[in-house]
Amino acid sequence: MTETGHVKIPETPTPETQPKPPRLGLWLLTVLVGMGMLQMLNARNTAQRPPGPARGDIAFTQDALAPRIGHWEVTQFQVLSPEELPEGQFWWTHSWNYTNGAFNSTVTFDQADFAHWHDLTVCYRGLGWTLAAKSVLDSTPDTDPWPCVVARLNKTGTDSALLVFSLFFDDGDPVDPRDYETPETSGNGLWRQFESRFKSGRRKSTVGSVRQCQVLVPYSGTLDSETEASIIDLHLQTRDAFRKQWLAHWQSALPK
């Protein structure tokens, strides 16, 4: 995905008086079964629900977001038609590039038919980034409690990036990442990482899918607090625009 796109991914033995050799065969069988389940999940997303308006996705145009937001000005809009997507890709991404003169940002709306929480930092780690820090930010908790995740990513050398993302259900209800197991909270075991990517906590959508909003800003060296605040604000404003337009689109498709 353009990570875009789209994507968190992770055990304790029972203590006994006499230690036993590891049951490698059973462990491998469990992993294979899990991989098979993932393959079936991807098959559902790709074969039965391909990306695009036919799946219920919204087709944004560049003017879906304001040309200027704070100090950020749009420079480019990118989207592939569903027919142009690589075979087997089940996510559909719309991206806007913004610049404030010193930094470039990519604002993205991802539609991937997720059923619940999706940890985007796992996708970036799969692309070679390492997670340096991650926190959950409560934005306007009194009027509209919708937490977002703020993550710092590092790559080789001095390459860094600030990632801000959040998700909402089809009916507009925010997805709170603290209601779901994460690699950081459930341990580092391989199976727990694998399982937590798809395990729901407080709620699994019963009205459709989950939509993902993100902003990624690469940089070298350090990022001053004022710029970081403006990046978070860019995310908060664009995700509100995404949700507002999504709700109008979703509600118009409901049976009358």
C-alpha cells in the first residue's frame, strides 16, 4: 500500500516441574493453520470484495480536501482506478501530497475492507522502517472522543518519519486502539503478533468495514514541536473531512 495503505502485527509456556522438549510439530501446524486462515481472509477481500465503488468504497477526487490547510498546501493528488490495482490487492488508496515549504506530507484515505482495528505501523515495519516511539493522542475528548496514533519511524542513516493515523467504522464511530491487543501490550511472541493484527476487542463492525486515515511526513535530523503539532492538526482536519464525506456517501446508500 502506499504507506500508504495501508497496515499492528505478535506466549508463555505452562510451568511444569519437569521441563519438556518443545513441541515443534504442533507449533508448525498452528502456524500453517493460521497462514491458511489469513489466505482465506485475503481471498474474501480480493475475490469476493474487490476494491472500488462496487464494494461500496467512495471514489474521491482532489477537491475532496481543501487546497490549503493551515500552512500546508496541496501539490498533487494520486489514485489508481480499481482496474489498475495490482492483482490480489484488496486495499484502495487515495493520496494527497501537501507541503509547507520545508516538509512534504502524504495524506491518505485507505479503504481495505477491514473489520476492526488495524495497526498501520506494522505495515511500515514491513517496508523496512523501525518503530522508535508510539503513543495514543486523545483529540477533543470532551466533544468528539476519537483517538489517533502518533508514531515515530526510523530507517537506515538519518531517515525518519512521523506517522499519524486513525480509523472509523462505516457508521462514523471512531475505533479506539486501546480497546485492542497490540504487539506492545501482548508480548513479542510470533503467534501473538500474528493474531493481534486481526483480533477484535471492544467492537467488531456489524455495519460494514473500517476506514483508515493517515498522514506521513518523512524528515532528516529532528522535527521541532511546532511542525509536529501542525502535522497532527493536518491529520485531524483531513480525517474529519474524510469521515464527513464518507458518512454522506454511506448514508445515501442505505435502504430507504
